Amino acid sequence: MDATISFTLNGRAVTVRTDPVRTLLEVLRNDLGLTGTKQGCDLEGECGACTVLLDGVPVRSCLTPVGKVEGREVLTVEGLGDPDRLHPLQKAFAETGAVQCGYCTPGMLMSSAALLARNPSPSRQAIIEALEGNLCRCTGYARIIAAVELAAARMRGESSPDGGAAQARPIGGDLLRVDIAERVTGRTQYVEDMPMPDALHMRVVRSPHLHARVVAIDTQKALEVPGVLRVLTAADIPGENSIEGYSKDETVLVPVGGTVKMVGDAVALVIATTPEAAQAGVAAVEVAYEPLPALLDPEEALAPNAVPIHADGNVLSTFAVTHGDANAALAASDAVVDVTYRTSYLEHATIEREAALGYIDEEGRITVVSGTHEPHWHRDFVAPVLGLEPSQVRVIMPPTGGSFGKRQDPWLVAATALAVYHMRRSVRIAYTRRESFDASPKRHPYVCRYTVGATRDGTLTGLRLRVTANTGAYDSGGYYIPNYAIVAGGGAYRWQGVDAFAQSVYTNGPKAGQMRGYGTPQSNFALECTLDEMIQRLGDDPVEFRLRNAIAQHETTWLGYPVAESLGYRQVLEAIRPRYQALETAARAFNESERNSPWRKGVGLAGMWYRFGKYGIPRVAAEAELGLDGRFVVYCSAPDYGQGTATVMVQLAAETLGVSRAAIRLVNADTATTLDSSVPGASRATYWVGGAVCRAVTALREVVAAVASEMLDCPPSAIVLADDRVMAGGDARRSVRLSEVAAEMERLGHSRKVTGVLDLRAQFPNYEREVYTPHFVTGAQVAEVLVNTTTGQARVTRVVAAHDVGHAINPRDAQGQIEGAIVMGLGAALMEEFVPGVTTGFSDYYIPTAKTMPDIEVILVEVPSYQGPFGAKGLGEAPILPTAPAIINAISRAVGARIREIPATPERILAAARRGGLR
Amino acid sequence: MKDVLYFAPTELTEALKLLAQYGEKATILAGGTDLVPRINYYELKPEVLVYIGNLGLDYIEQSDGKLVIGAATPTAKIAASPLVAEKAAALAEAARLSASPAIRTAGTIGGNLANASPAADLATPLIALGATVVLVSAKGEREVAVEEFFKGPGETVLQPGELIKEVRVPIKKGKSVFLKLGRRKAMTLSVVNVAVYVEMEKGQRCVDARVALGAMAPVPLRCKKAEGVLQGCVLPMSALEGAEFLDKARIEKAAELAIAESSPIDDQRATAWYRRKAGKVLVARALAAAAGVAI
Ligand SMILES: Cc1cc2nc3c(=O)[nH]c(=O)nc-3n(C[C@H](O)[C@H](O)[C@H](O)COP(=O)(O)OP(=O)(O)OC[C@H]3O[C@@H](n4cnc5c(N)ncnc54)[C@H](O)[C@@H]3O)c2cc1C
Ligand code: FES
Ligand code: FES
């Protein structure tokens, strides 16, 4: 029953006529067009992205029926400040690196604003408590807290250091993100924020069964639901019902006669005029299932008589490495550790849910705007589904609220494209949080059996490794998991003999796919914990042991070839050594003085190597153009889902050209306007796409110099570039504007756009080998943990992280990536676990909050790469690898018994403490 | 969730009239932090919503030796109240540790009780403090002890047409303590929570002890057996006469009895095994803190 509701919104009186039970969030976003306030969960109060101020007090707008705000005052992020007049908090968030993807930012800002209004000088603890209900998956919270401190100081009128906005040179300085003013004011439009008034709404009919045959699909009742226009099933797919190339044997929609293989498998798409009608349509689609026996345990799925989940059986892929004679090496060892480690399904839990907007663009292409790691890949996977050529499909990367691998799955793009294909109209879809948990790929759970040998003096001998990776219902980009599991699982160590075998096994669990570190954190966890067991057995030192056994730069590794890039593992271990020693000594003293208390302090260390090589041919292209307006335009495909790649590309271009960042415009990740980088983002973007961008702008500079030298009558070598002009030598009087150069190029018929190619085939001659991954970044972390041995509660108090980044293009963003990865790794170590059929969302999948955050100290070790731009390497994913093993080693040492399964919940810690003889 | 009749009365009598008129069809809306998620997720389709935030039930007062808290008082206000901190420390602490700031600003004490979650954080301190709730309807008023208010998960003694008007907490001389364990530090439902109240005569003899456990049974639980073994005990160094010493062993005995009275279950958050082990530690720690005994 509609009512008229009047309230003050961002200082202005507004009146809406609506159902008073609708949420304030919906009314703000849909009726009032204020999309700065975000929805991260199923309107259940769990995420905090929707936080607004009601009479100055923070509330969840998703839990606030709009009727309640009658006569009251509402403040949203849009009312806090605007890009030209940023609120001190917005300015501080921008300057301190508190914003990565920015999806949590509006909520964080509003919670912070309420705090500072009440308490102008909050303690750190008070800030943490004020923000404890706002989830952020990217930053690890430290920079957000620092931003609030900075803003508070400024608002009190204290002079405070400039947050680093003004730096002379584009790289190496702490620089602002390119689109930061929009992100901190709620102006950035993520997919769900993009207006498209006549768009239809799509919802998905999904399997409630783990494993069942689809006997029949009856869409009649759904079509009778008012507003439902169409129900699409497998029969409506014009091309191939497959996303082969990304995921072997995965259908877009399970056909009648086929089998659903997991809860959340898609069976039909309902397209309607409103989301509610689409939802009602989903409920009305009648699917008859014949349940089949379900397998959740990969060991059971491997049994000879196990029900085959896919036609070819339950093994998706295998990989093995043999080096030397592992058996002989183990037999000749003084000590052998033979242990099994287990990990669980993990969810990316980005604060933005999956969303897409599809339409037909001006050139008639089926266009989908949705988060992706390489839009060209998605285009190429999706075109065959529609029976179209790739050129008839366009994929655009919008501002995206985090990925961590989640957005590499092309299913959503395929389904949206299919809907647009049939409806010839724009269509939008956003998953519910539950759906996101059910249907998106997870991190593979591993069972790793390690047999490791060493001599009495602490030299590693043999490694036998068996990994069973649970890939769930589908390949989902998991085909190469065994390969990654083993490369990470052997580590940057010198082994005399290796016998390693890994297999990826189908079950009826959720499909497992890409997630930060792709298949490596699990085996690195098991490796680094196993090594710690060996170190304790030998009474050795964790740093010295690793240093003693670390691969040297030029030696042939156990993979059969030497590394082709600089390897900073020794430097990293040496950098962290004093911090390890200091924390270890302090922990001993603590445990001694607290002998009678239930508290124990533990310190653990773990290392890692992580490959950031590119698949296939080591060649990437990008383009650079001189615009008619005299600005440089860079075209590349390096999707930015929050990690800051767009900023890095602009920085690299500006540095290479010797101009300021303002002179560069970036066109990024749109299949209609940029080249295919075939680099799926993340850790590889800086090194590979960045390298191509540098080459493109270098080539452009040459073309510009050639033309300008004619205009200025000087040799090309004397040409100096400035932001808007070109000068002959240092003489500002002899100059022409870049726009004039562009006009001259037009007149001469010179192309203003050039291509730059990074081609490393000569440097990496082995690239055609089946497994060739010669580029590694390395790192090591120390965790300090306080454990209550009577309740099993553990608190990670400190993490020190040393990472080789080659050269930090944006040191603050590099630190931010590391902090975010550590907090995510902490979640995996202590609390995160997706249980198929049980876990539904943020209320039962706990991710770390501001209160969980440890003190983090980052040591950037810079061992320049040989081939990367300005010596840079890849970073985004790697820092997650050492966190969980460092924490688990710390806990195990504290309680005197090993924990071999993560997450180390209070239960598991308590059980270990009892095994360790404590209480 | 559409086509709901929504009322926001400004007088209690008006609200009671609406509740009487619509009977079982009426649902009370306070902070909405428990109710609205269920409505949003289509689980619940109320026909009539009566918002009680404008009835003037948002107050914390001291009268007649009691702390009187209006049912629509937000948890945040309870957490921040010096009066509550002084007179009912365990309640203040429970309020401080529940949910997160933007939930506490909306969620109310009445809603926390009426929602009747076995893990409701405010229920245990109220039981330990011997609090009562005042229930009103168009027909009249009654007062019920909080420990008798719950009947099962999501079930209470509330009748259609009735609402919680206020909570009354007797102000007593003893000390109350609240402890909670969850699966993470913030925004976490209790895996187990404990509230105790202990009154020590001359600081040495236990003359009153109350123990309550949350998330350990279908309802927030009062543990009378545990309380029994503490009554009359004296501190080991005391000059007073007492039945037994109130020492580490006695406290552990009480903790054991409390756990024996509970019936925890396995769920996503923890197993019953863990709840028993950790719950016992928590009871002992809370009792020791309240009685001033080192354990
Ligand atoms: C993210 C999140 C985290 C949470 N964490 C915690 C936590 O840590 N600990 C905890 O205890 N709770 C927690 N809660 C639950 C909730 O916030 C509290 O229970 C809160 O106190 C409920 O109060 P409310 O006013 O919002 O209730 P409402 O949602 O308005 O109402 C809840 C129920 O009580 C009824 N009701 C409300 N007021 C009255 C009244 N005066 N008389 C009769 N019936 C009434 C309603 O009809 C409804 O059935 C959490 C909730 C969320 C969303
Ligand atoms: S959308 Fe409101 S808390 Fe998640
Ligand atoms: S920046 Fe916080 S969720 Fe991405």
C-alpha cells in the first residue's frame, strides 16, 4: 500500500510515493537514482556496503523500511562531498590507498563520518570498532584505518603530511589512482549502477540437487506469470551448448536428458520486465529431476566403482614431475616426515556480486558489460554459443568490485549474451549473494600427502608428493591445477629427487576454478608446514634451513630448467631474518612469563615462489595514439577489478614518454577498441601488458619526434616532449603544440596510432615446452599468533611480509595488495570454509573484519626483473601464499602439536592443544 | 513483500489497538534487524506491520531500585549508557559485543528478546541479573521473568496482540560479568555466551549467584545447579563461616554443573563438543571475575 514519505536527503527535502516497506536502499538506488550506496549481500545486514546516516547515526539502508525515515535526515556518500569538493575523509581515502575496488568505500566512508562527528579524536581501537561491521575484501583494512586517522587529524586542523598526491615522477611515487575522485564520491558506475531504463531482468533456474538427471522442463506456468516474457533452455542455444576452451564439458544450460552435477547448476533463464517477475518465473519453472548418487569426497570419486560424473570418468587432469631418484634420496635421509595436509573450498567473497548488462551496440554487436579478466577471452568463448563470429560480439570491462579470479568464469557473459540474442533488447542480471556462493567457482580443496627427507645437517633430499584436487562439478578453468599444484608444491628449493603426481578429480561439489594464486596457495601451505615439521624435528632454524636449501639463480631447478627471470628468494629471506628472530625471542619471553596463563604466543615462518609467466607465446601487444586534441591515448587490455592496473598502465606510459599522467588517456579492456592481450589480468598485467604499453608509447614517441623534428627543423634526437607540446632541445621558444603535431600527421597521412609489442620468445626459448614456467616472484612472511589453549581462540597479532616485487611501480598500491592478500590468507587459515549445501552467504561464511586485522609490516624487496618494465614483476596474487602456512606454523608451535587442516577453527586448535598436552 | 499494511502509530494505546484489531496477522517492527532480512528474502510475508519506534519506548531510567529500559531502546544506546555500565555491567558488555555499529543503532532490546534466538546476546545477562519484561496488550499488562519468557527457538510467551513494553532490571549490590565466544572477533553470533551475577557479603561470602548460558540449549538457559554449589561459599582466606571454600575447584565444579545442565548442538558455527569445552572455560572465567577469585 503506497504512502507518501517525506524526508531530508543530503540536505534537500524529498518526497517519494511508495510502499513504506520497501528498503531505503532500493528507494535510494532505484527511485532517487543515487547509486553510490551499494548492495553487497541479500539485504540481510551482513556486509555494510549499504551503510548510510540516519539523523547522523549509521544504519543499514537494506534493513531500513523507507517508512521509518519519514521526517528524518538521510545522508549518503553523494552528500558527503563531490569530486570538486571532497570531504576530508574522501580526500584521505583517496590519498592513503584505502580504496582498491571501491565497492565497500561508500559504506566505510559513512561509518567513518559518523564516528568523526561524534568523536573528533578517535583512538585506533575506536576506529576499528566503528568499522567492524563494514566488510572489505581488498584492502586488509589497514589503509582504511590510516585514512580515517589522517582525515581526523586534518579536521582537527592539525598539519599533516600530504598524502602523496604531488610527486615529480609518475612511477615509484605514491600516486593517486586514476579515477579515484569518482570512486570516493559514489560516482563510479559499476554494472548495477549503469542506467538502462528499459532493460529486461533475468534470473536463473538452478539445480537444488547435487547430482540428478533432468527428465523434463516445463516452462508453461512460468510463462503465465505476469511480466515474464521468455524462458530459455538448452534448446534455445543457437550455437554450441558449451564453454569449451574455458571449461571442458561444462554446458551453458543443462539440457533435458543431461545431468545437473552440482547445486546451482543452471537449467533455464527467465527473462521478465521486473526482477520480481523474473524471480516469480523462476519459482514457476517446473523441472523434473531424477536424483543420482552424489559424490562429495574426491577419494570416493576415484574409487573404481564410483558413479562417473562426466562421461570420461572422474579424473579431469593429471600432472607429474620426476627429477632424480626420489626413492633413493628418501632412503638415504636421516629424517623423513610423512604427513597429509587438507584445505577446504573457499569463496572469493568480493563485495560486489556478479552482475552483467547486455545490449545491442550501435554497430549491432551483442554486447555484454561485465567483470572479466580478459574481455577478448570471454568474447571468444561466448561467440560460438551464439553461433556468431567473435566480431559480432563485444565484451566490455566495467568498473568492477573485486575479482580475485571470480570474474574469469565466462558463464555469466554467455548467459547474458544468449538473452540479448533472443530478446534483441537490453537485459540485466545481478546474482543474489546466495547464488554467488552457490554458482561461482571456488578454490579447489586439496589433500596433499608429503614425504620429505633431509640429512642431519639440514639439507633437503627427496620429495614425494601426491595431490588430489577437488575440482567439483566442472573443469571451470581448473584443468591446469595439477601442474600449478606441483610447481608451487616443490617450492624454490633444491631437491635431489622429486616424484610428484597431482590429479584433479570431479565431484558433485561446487565447480572449483580461478582464485587468487590459482592452485598454488594450497600446496604451498602444505609444503611450508611440512618443512616446518622437518625443521622442528631437526631442531633447525626456519630461516637458515630455507636459505641453505634455496635454489640459486642459475642452477637447473627440479623442474628441469633454470629460472629465466631474477629470483629474489635469498634476498627475501635475508630481509625477514631479523624480524623473525626478534619476534621469536619475544614470544619465548612471553611464554616464559605467562607460564601459568592459558595464553601461548607462537611465531611461524613460511616462504613461497609464485610463477607469473604467461600462457602460450610470450608476446603481447598494445597500442598508443596521439589524439587530435594533443593527448596521448593508450589502448590495452589489462582489466582493473580493484588492484590498480589501470593506474599502473598510465604511470608506465607517462614515465616512458617523460610527461605527466594528466597527458595520458587510457582505453582499457573493451574488445571493440583494444587488442587482445591474452593476459588474464592480475599478477601478469604489469609485467606483460605494461611491457607492451611501454613499447607502444616508445614507438609513438618516435613517430611524433620524426614529424615534430620536421616542423621544428631540428634532429629527432633533440626533440623533448612536454605534456601539451614538443620542444626542440630545451628551448621552450622553439616548440609546437602536440595538437598541431597531430594535425600535421593527419595532413601527411601518417597514422597517429601505433602498435607496440613485447616479444620475449628469444629470452624464453623454452616456451614451447609443455610445462615451462621460468618466471617467479618470491616472498616470505612471519606470523605472530596469540592462542588461548583453553578455548582454542587464536588471534594473529602481527604479520611481517617480505616480497620481491622487482621494482615497485606504485609502492603504496604494492603494499596495499600485500596487506589485502595477507588478510585474505588469514581468513583461509582461521575461518573460511565453504560447505556445499550448507554455506549460504556472509552470515555463515566469515571473512575477516577490521577487528581481525593484524599489524602488518611490509618489506618491499626490489630485485629488478630482467625483462619487465622498469624492472617490475607481478604481485597481485603471490602474497597470499605464505600467510596461511606462517599462521599455522605459529599456532602449531604455540600449542605443541601440528594442525594439518585449514581453516584452523577454534575447535581444531583446541583439539591440537589437547594433543599437545596443554590443558 | 508488497501490499503490506504498514502502520507507524505514535501512541502506545493506538499501537495496542492495532495489534488487537489485526491479532495474528500483525507483526511488530522495531529495529528490523532480525525481521527485515527475513522479509527481504521472501521467507516471511507479513500482512500488517506495526512499527513501534515512535511510541516513546526508547528510554533508560532508574526508578524504584530498578533499571527500566524501554523495549524500543537501541542496543547502541544500552552499550553507551553509563547508567547501564554501572548498574548492569554484564548487559552493557553484551550490548557492546553484539553485532556491529550500524546494526546496534537500529536493533532493540525488545527485538532481541522477542526474536528468541538461543544465541541472543542480551538474554543471558538479563537472566543473570534477574530481569523481568513488562508485556502489554489492549487487555492489560503483565510482568514475566526473562528466564520464563522463552519457550523455544523463535518462541516466547508473547500472545497475539501483546508487545514488550519495557525491561526491568533489579539494581543489586553484586557484580555481573558477560563473556562471549564467536568464530571471529566482530559481527559474530555467539558460539557460546555466558553471563553471571555474584554477590559477595563483605566481599567474602557468596550470598547470591546466578549463571546463564547462551547458544547452549534451545533457549537461553539459567543454570540453577551451578548456582547452588556456590551459595554460601566463602573465599579461602576469609574469617567468615561458610559451607565450603569458594576456590578454583569450586568454581570449576560450578562450571561443570552448568555445562551438564545444557544441551548444545552441532551447527555450522561449532560442534557440541567445542561448545561444552569452551563453555565450561567461559563459565569458570566469568565466575572467577565476578567473585574475585584467581583461577
Ligand atoms: C548482521 C547482523 C548481526 C547480528 N549480530 C547479533 C549478535 O551478535 N548478537 C545478537 O544477539 N543479535 C544479533 N543480531 C540480531 C539482531 O540485531 C538483534 O536480535 C536485535 O536486537 C533485534 O532487534 P530489532 O529491534 O532489530 O528487532 P526486529 O527485527 O524489529 O524484530 C525482531 C522480532 O521481534 C519482534 N519484536 C520486536 N520488538 C518487539 C516488542 N517490543 N514486543 C514484541 N515483539 C517485538 C518482531 O515482531 C520480530 O519478530 C544480528 C543481526 C544482524 C542482521
Ligand atoms: S546490503 Fe545492507 S548490509 Fe549488505
Ligand atoms: S576496496 Fe573494499 S571491497 Fe574492494
